[in-house]
Amino acid sequence: MSSTTKTIMITGGAGFIGSHVVRLFVRTYPHYHIVNLDALTYAGNLENLRDIESAPNYTFEKGDIMDEKAIHALFEKYQFDAVIHLAAESHVDRSILDPLAFVRTNVLGTASLLNVCRNNWKDHMEGKLFYHVSTDEVYGSLGEVGFFTEETPYDPRSPYSASKASSDHFVMAYFHTYHLPVVMSNCSNNYGSHHFPEKLIPLMINNIKNNQPLPVYGKGANVRDWLWVEDHARAIDTIFHKGKVGDKYNVGGFNEWKNMDIVHLLCRIMDKKLGRPEGESAKLITFVKDRPGHDLRYAIDATKLNRELGWKPSLQFEEGLEKTVDWYLQNEDWVRDVTSGNYQKYYDEQYVKR
Ligand code: NAD
Ligand code: TYD
């Protein structure tokens, strides 16, 4: 697939993971035309893509995946060969406050996008691909031992994971019922640059820097399996080009950490970088009320992706975390714009007023 010309729609390309995927594809495949379709919700930030926005093989289209008519018009305009679907509501805490927003975007939005693909590709499915990017959270919560494999039954427990699980089922339903060529991956927690500071790692970095309390839910004993976002983008590239149609792949770093241990590690890294006495930042740790239905542990078995397609993570967590802290310290403007809401003016300045 990689040596031929392709026109690919990447949805959610202005978000955290999507921007890394867009950048990787735009740079690696100059003969592909990458169209980034994003509604620019609070999580979409075109500043994430400043470095590639003038690339000749990149186009931004503002739009909502739920708007079937508008997406259909884009299919007519660009004649897409493939869709890489990342657009979603992605934050568990927000899903607890407003579950229906997650049903709308993640379930209805995905089903709507699948429908547009089916209608546009139905007479020539050959060579087309709908790649659905999903999460390990659909598998539910593990106890102290064990891993999620591709065969683990779905057992979502938050409105976020329930909506993602539902979207995964629609993807497979379109494969079985309409023979839509699909592939899917379920990835563990990502970290890295351009991560919206509502999620654990960027929130802690920002609060440590500003001497704000570090809110640890419950006892901080929950475990997540962390993967550097650029390794996830590479996995998506690998699966997009080499994955088997109709199949799914788990993506993870074999890298489990208790929340408390991450927060302590970040405090130690940042004490050094900010020239604070050792132990100073850890004084900011504050235990707060636990998240309702808080999943205890996620851990991905990514053996299949390694064995069948040869992908493996490139970075050790400690190294990746240092790189991430450095990025946040060196990109104060990005953090300031995100926390002040200024970044939402960027679209108007860049795309509307010109
Ligand atoms: P994000 O919240 O940072 O970005 C989501 C993007 O989707 C934003 O740019 C937003 O504007 C856009 N969007 C939201 N609703 C839309 C709509 N209705 N129409 C068009 N665009 C819309 O999310 P992320 O963390 O980058 O996650 C991307 C995908 O990867 C999601 O599908 C998520 O479920 C999945 N995932 C995330 C993680 C993680 O650790 N963040 C792990 C595994 C899988
Ligand atoms: P998060 O980054 O929201 O990802 P997810 O819930 O999708 O795994 O949270 C990661 C873990 O950190 C999760 O166990 C909840 C916990 N957490 C805190 O303890 N404090 C916080 O302020 C946040 C945002 C998360």
C-alpha cells in the first residue's frame, strides 16, 4: 500500500494522538494526501500541527463525524481510499459528568462515519480500509494478575469505555454484514507531548510546575499500562499497512505503573529540572475522592502485534517521561494557550480570517 498514492481521511487529527498520527503520515508518505477532519472540540487544537500545516500533502477540514451529509460531500470531493478514525470524546471523568455526549460522538458518530464509507465504497471495496482506533478500556478492569488479549471478552465499566466498546461492535458489524474492509486496534494509556492537561500525566506536570495540589484519586493504587504516543502512532502506521482486514490488534508497552509511583517519579524528575530541593514537589500530593467505578488495573498483552507485524515500543518509560516533561517545560506558550482557552482562536486566525 505504501508505494501507491492514497487519499486518507484522519478523523480527530487535531487531538493528542491524532496530531502525532497526522504528522507521522504527512512526513513519512509525501505521496499520500492526508485530510484531517476534526470538529475542534475543546480537545482539538490546530497548534498541535503548526509544523506541518503548510505541507503540500496536508489539508485540514473542520467538520463533525455525526454530520453524514457533510462527510459524504468530503468523500465526493476527495475520493478517500481510507479512513483512520480517532475522533472521539476521550476523557473518563467527563464521561461520568455527561455520558450522552460520549454516546453521540463515539457511538452515533462512528456508526455515521461507517455508513458514509459503506455508501461510498459499496461498489468498489477493493483496496479501501476503515481503521478504527480504540482503547484497552473496553476489556474492563483486571485484578492483580493477568493481561488483556485480543480474545478477552468486552466488559466496559465507564460511560467512556461503554461508548468505545459499542463503536468497536459497530465496526465489526459493518465488516460482517456489509463486508466493509476494517481493521482495529485497542491501545493502552498514551503519554507524550501535546497531551491535554486534564489527563493524569500532563495535569501533574502542569500542577507541579505551578506549585498546585496534585490530586490523586483514592489511594493512588490503580494501575495503567503506559505507552509513548509516538510508539502508538508507529503502531497505527504498521497496522494500517500490514494488518489483516477484519482483524484487531492490542497495542501496549508492557509497562505497568501505579498512579502513585508515576506521581512520585514526576515529582523527582521535576525537582531536579526546576532546581527544587529533593522531596519538595511531593509535598503537593493530595489524596482526593475516588473516581466512581474506578477501574483497578489495565494491562495489555501486545504479543500478537509484535509476532505478526513486528512492532515493538521504542522507549523506556523513564526516558519517555523525561522527554515529556522537557516538552512541557519548553512549550509554556502551548500550555498557557490551552489552559486559558486561547488556542480555540487559532482556527479563526489561521483558516477563517485569511
Ligand atoms: P483527544 O480527546 O485528545 O482528541 C480527540 C479529537 O477528536 C479532538 O481533536 C476533537 O476535536 C475531535 N473530535 C471530538 N469529537 C468530534 C466529532 N464529533 N467530530 C469530529 N472530531 C471530533 O483524544 P486522544 O487521546 O487523542 O484519543 C484519540 C483516539 O484514541 C480516541 O478514539 C481514543 O478513544 C483512542 N485512545 C486514546 C488513548 C489515550 O491514552 N489517550 C488510548 C487508547 C485509545
Ligand atoms: P486518565 O489520565 O484520566 O486516564 P484513564 O482514566 O483513561 O486511564 O487517568 C489515569 C489514572 O490516573 C486513572 O487511574 C485516574 C487517575 N487520576 C488521578 O489520580 N488524578 C487525576 O487528576 C487524574 C486526571 C487521573
